Amino acid sequence: MTIDIGAGKLLAQEPTCPRDADGRPRVFVEGSGAYLTDPDGRRWIDFDNARGSVVLGHGDEEVAEAIARAARGRSGVGTAWSPVLDSLLGQLQEVCGGDVVGLYRTGTAALRSVTCAVRDARDRSIVLSSGYHGYDPMWHCDEPFTPNQHGIVEFLFDLDVLAEWLSRPEQVAAVVISPDHMHLGERWYTEFTRLTKEADVPVIADEVKVGLRYRAGLSTPLLDPAVWIVAKCLANGSPVAAVGGDAHLLAALEDVSFTSYFEPTAMAAATTTLRRMATGEPQQAIRAAGDRFIAHTRAAFANAGVPIDLAGNGNLFQFVCADDEVADAFHAAAAAEGLLFFEGDNQTPSAAFTDEVVEDACGRIDRVSAALTGRFTDRELTEESWYASAWGAMDGLADRPRTREETTAIVERLWED
């Protein structure tokens, strides 16, 4: 039976997934390493990797074997505590730090839980926030810079707005940010940390996306967060998220539990993946492969006169297109060559990007560039291009020179879109 996934679909949700030009989800029937296979037998190179969760590659043998052992009851049971859980907790504390560590199934659930815990511990109502924090209405703001019904203030990574709110620290329970390393640099993090430390307001680092991706640990040492969350690079696609940090701030987590807490296959996937990520070797391999692809792609676009640049580095990067028309043409050409990109957002290569895969990807991007040659000679990248791209990836403002008046004007344009 074929289930309609278009109008009148059976699935109640509208999940994030690759889609074709008509908005229909793309279907893949197999994954192996860096490649996906569609129902027609066509092989695609996966730069999406379940939004960065499949960090070691599809069907990784070591992870698959660990999951199979656990599924057969040989690595603990879902009923009770197991040595695998002890191992995972110890690994997480060693790699990411913290007085205490907790586990969840999703980063969204983990972040809500720790934010509420910190707010209770601090007995203050306002939470300053920047970045994407998952599908949770708690974080939705109808307008920026103003508290929503949950006390969340979206400051959009603007340090001037942050400083204004931190001038009243007695109201602020915490600052929650999703670190970005494509559009925010060391200067931004240094100033952010100075502001939060001077105000004595704890930082919650929502590293669901970037934690463990750049190095063996949290991605942003400059932050020195009181609480952290990691998820996407933790279990090669299995549903596990972890939190850690100050024991006093996380005291309310003692009452958190759920039926699948001890589920052995998720524990096995996490311990096996984290053991490798803790060496830093997968991250180094991803960086080398990704940097090679970026350098080749940037040169190909320049030679073809295509108004597209790339932000970030090989661990996590984004295509910055001159405008929406250029972006649409680029993604159509990429799909025609079997390059699966997370449209309008960040690209996350896996450790399965061998030299052969990179060579294949570079050949395909050359054909994409050739298909776009001469089509957009009247376009160029502008400040608006960079702000729009940053907004799509980080739900906020890139760290670029601007006045407060310019900030207001940029936010008014992007917020409505």
C-alpha cells in the first residue's frame, strides 16, 4: 500500500526532510557511508545526514554491530540500570564536563527541561534566547526583543540588545544560545562571555547541533557554559540527547524519568559513537574532507561566474546565494547531479567522506557550476545575502558591522519573511 504524503496525507506531522521542487518528500531506500539510494537505484551523496546526526556515516559497521548486540539482549535491558549506562555517563562527563549529567531522547526535550530547571533554581522569570531550539512553542516569539508568554526574549544574537537586558540582571534567569561558527567569530563570543559574566547570569549552551562536531567536546570553549546540551553527534542517528553542568542549577532533574530511559540499543549506539568522537579523529577527517570540497566548490563557482559563496569550514558550512532565484537554480542543479543538500541551511558531511567520495562530489559540483554558467551575470552577493543566509541557518543576525538603526531595519525585513 502506498500512503499519500501530499494533500490529504495520513501522517499528522510535517517533518523536516529533503523535498523535491514540488514540496514532496524525497524517498531513499538505502544508505551506505556517504551515499543514499533512491527507489530508481540512483546514488546520491548525502551532505544532510539527518541534519547532522549521522556523523559517522550511514550503516557504520561498529555502531550497527553494537545495536544488534543490544537488540538481542546482550548489552543490558530496558528494565533496569546497566554497565553501558555507567560507561556513557562517564564518557560524557569526561568529554563535556559538568558536575552532573542527564539523558533524554531529543535535544528539544532536554533543552526545555534544563531551562525550566535553571529558572526554578534562580527564581527569575526572564530567559534571553538566540538560535533555533527545536519544535517547541516555548521558544516562539511573535516579536523580537520582547518577552513572550513564557518569559522568553529573543535577542537574535545582537550584543547591544543583550547588553540592554543584562543591565537588569535581577530579572534574568539565564541566557540560552545555540552557538554558530559560520556567522559568528571569536570577537562575538569574547564579548558575549564578558557581558554574561559581568552580569553574573548563567549561560545554557544549546549545542544540540554543534556539540562534538568540531572537536572532542563542546564546540565553544570561550563560552564556559553553566549548562550544556549535546545530541546530534552523540549516537550516529539514534535518539539520544545529553545535558550536563552545575548540580545546583540542574537539581530539578532528579525527578525526570521516562519509560525508555534504559533502552539498550540507544545506549549502545551512544557509547560506541561517543567512544570514537572522544578521540577527535572523526572530526579531523570531516574537517579535511569538507575543507577540500569547499575550496574546490568556491573556485568552481568563481570560474563559472556563479554568485554563490560558502560560510563556515569543513565540519559545518553553508552556501550563501545572491538571492532566492539563484538559490532555487542551484538546488535544482545539485539535485540533478545527486547532491543532497539541506536547502537554505547548514551542510554536515560525515566521517564517511573518504577521498573517493570527495572526488566524486567535486566532479558533481563542477557539473552544477557548468549548468549555472552565464545565468546570473547580473547578480552579486550583498550584505543582504549574508544576513539572509545567516537568518536561515541560525535564526538570528550575523556578526557584521552595523548600527542599532540598521539592526532594527534588518530585523524588520527578515522577521516578516
